[in-house]
Amino acid sequence: MPSKGILCFSYLTIPGTSIEFTVPKTSVTKSDLRQYQTTHLEVESSALPRFKFTGRFQFTVRRDTRELTTQWVDVNSATGKLGDGTLKTMDQTPAVFVEDVVICYGFYDAGPGVAGLPKQHLCYVTVTRNLENWMRDVLPQNQDISSKKFNKMVIPAAHDIGMNSMATPLALLERAGTAAIKEVLGRNLPHVLDILNKAGDAAVRRIAPDIIRALAITQKDGLESILRIGARYFEFRPAKCHRQLQKVGVLEDTWYFQHGAVPGMKYVDFLHTLVKFLEEHEDEVVVVHNRWDGVPGECPRPTNDDLGNILKDVLQGRNLAVGGLQDMLGKSIRDLRNEKKRLIVLQNANQVSNYDDIVNATLNGDSMVSKLNDMAKKPPKGHPITLLQCQATATNIRDVIVASVLDADVSTSPILATKPVCDAKILPLLRGECGRCLGREESVVVLLNDFFDGATADVAIELCKDRLR
């Protein structure tokens, strides 16, 4: 009988909580703490009433006997197509904050499995504490541990934070002609250009938003939520829109996060949100690292004065100072707090990373595991920042891009397809001896991930506790 598989990934840190995954006539409950677990379920035609092919998949998070959230989607057992539900689109899956708990989750709408992409739907759920004050709790200001230097920290980070919304790209696409759209997508994803060149203008305009959503959106929660989930380190690539797109005239002439040639969050909005959070959370420290990796030359870059003036305006009247690289490396947490230097801003700082264009071009994460294990045997030295990237870059695989473009919709992101598969391998690896080896040098260690979640934050914070002992 026809059926559609669903791989369920779970991670919990709070005693008394559980996640129940359910399909018709089958349910599995997970309650083990700090174990990244995988469960396979099937929406089977044989479990459905006669002549009916749609069954409901859902998960329920409970604390003791209380239900904290239930999310669901109807799945066709014969075709795998999604029906109604709260998991149908990526935009429907923001983190849930309830009591002192954060529930992060996502759902990948799988096709038939072409180009090596999953043929089973994927659902991941993490249940962790609200970590908006984790630095206060781990390093109380009145205890000796706060005298530890900041370069002993392990910090959770959200990859490409500026790409957490379609608002800017959609505003741009409304007015952009097909030539401009092809320039943006072709520049950012060269394999897409061949497909777009064969499509008519109407088709290009119709599929462009879903292509950007599938291949450029790396976060799905707002910055405020991501800070509450626990992220404290952000790389930002501030630049103006591609010169050809500036001609459209629909966007403000200011500095945006640039994902290739696709504009995202405004730099000034990013800073305002960070400063507001830091004012409300007086023991937290946030690091911003401005870089321009992969930003096209046609996107004008700011000068130091441009960036400095924006920051000065944002901090006007605020009880907050800015720290730099030497503050991050040489001062203690206590001193940074006392000096109000809780916003550290870096620019093109020296760093070492496990990222590699070939190694990270993976759908299963195995090559990334090998690279991390090799690094741990001889940890790199002499870098102020060690960047440990958990996310794969399947958008560097030609066949994956082509398949994703041809099947693009709101939940077919190959970035989302690799998220739980890689996390289930990378996060336990980094929480173990591999991560401890990579954190032995005097370097700020950063754990970076797409679709930032509580599991990534928890692994980083637990490593941080180990390192501070």
C-alpha cells in the first residue's frame, strides 16, 4: 500500500518535557535529555479509512501533563503532497515561547528524492529553556567566574542573520523587471540562470520569490526571537543593493545585509534591535562581525566612517559603549560589563573555520564530520576566532539547485532539507571530545548554524561551561 515517510528529529533539555510524534495509528514519544534523536514514521494508506489517502502528521510538546504546543499537517499517503496544517509553509513555523520554554521546529516538504534530496518529509523539534539571559546565569557578575577572559567563551551564532525574512526581496521583486531578476539570481546562483533564460517573463516573475525563499533564506525567526533562543554572535555583510537593482528605486538607498546580490535586513534595523535587547538584558554581550564574503563588486560597500556614523546614531543617548577586537580578546566578562562594552563590533577580523566549498556541499553532512575530526587532531592556532559551522551548503551542488528551482515552493528549501540531517551528526560531535579539542586554544569559539534553534544554543553553552571551568 502507498505511504509517505517522515523523519522526525528531536532534542530536549528540560526535565519533565516530552515530544510526541503522531501519524494515523502510530505515535512515538521522546523524553531523553540532551540526546539528538531520529524517529521514522510513515503515513500509510493501510492505516486510513477505505478510499481515503490523507492522514495527519502532528507533534505535541508537553511539560508534565500540560500541552505546550501542537503543530500538524495533512499528508497524502499516495503522492506525499501536503494539505492543510500549521506546518505547511516555513513562514508558519516560528519559535514558540511558552512559560520559560522555547520550542523551535521546522518541516521540510520532500519531493520524490531527485538529485539526492530527501524523499521523506523532515520535521525537527527542539525544546530548551528561554536563554535570553544565559550569560547572566552562566557568569554571574558577583562570582569569580565573571573574571574569566571573554576569549574563553563559546558563543552560539545564527548564520546569515540578515536573511530571515522575504520582506526586502519581495519589495524589490514587485518593481524589478525580469532582466534585473535574472541578474540577481544568476549572480547569486549561476546554475539558476540557464533555467530562467528558458522561461518566459511571466514564469520568471512567478517563480522568483520561491527560488529566493528556497535558496537564500537561512533563518525563519526574527532577530528578537533568535536573541532569546540564545544567539550572541552575528556576521553581517552590509552593502547597498546591486547597482542594476538600485535603478528600480523601490528600496531605500541604505546598507542591507547582502546574500550574494540578494538584499535582506537593513543594517540600521539590525543594530537598533541589538541595542534594545542589550539595554533590556544588562549582563549579556553581543559580538557583531562585519565581513563582505561573497558580496558582488556591483554592491557598493560602506566606508569605516559610514558604519561608524550609523552606530553612533543608534547609540545616541544609550547607556552602552562599543568594544573592539582587543576588548574581546583581553578583557574579562566582568570588565566588559563594568565598562558598558557589551556590544563588540569587529571588521574583517582574522578567523579560522571548518567551512570549505567542497566539504560543505553535502546533503548528509558526512564530509563535514570528517573535516571536523581532522581539525580536532591538530587544532588551528593563532586566530582570535574559531568558527565552527554546523550548516551544509547544498546550494553549491548544481543538481540540487536545478531540482529545487524546478520544484520551488514555500517549503522545498534545500537548506532546510539538510538542517536536521546535519545537526543530528554535527551537534553531538561538537558536544563531545571533538568540540572540546577545538576549544583548547585561546580563541573565541563560535558555533554557527542555519535556522538557529535551541539545540545549537545548548551545545554551545554547555561547551562554554566546560571551557570556563
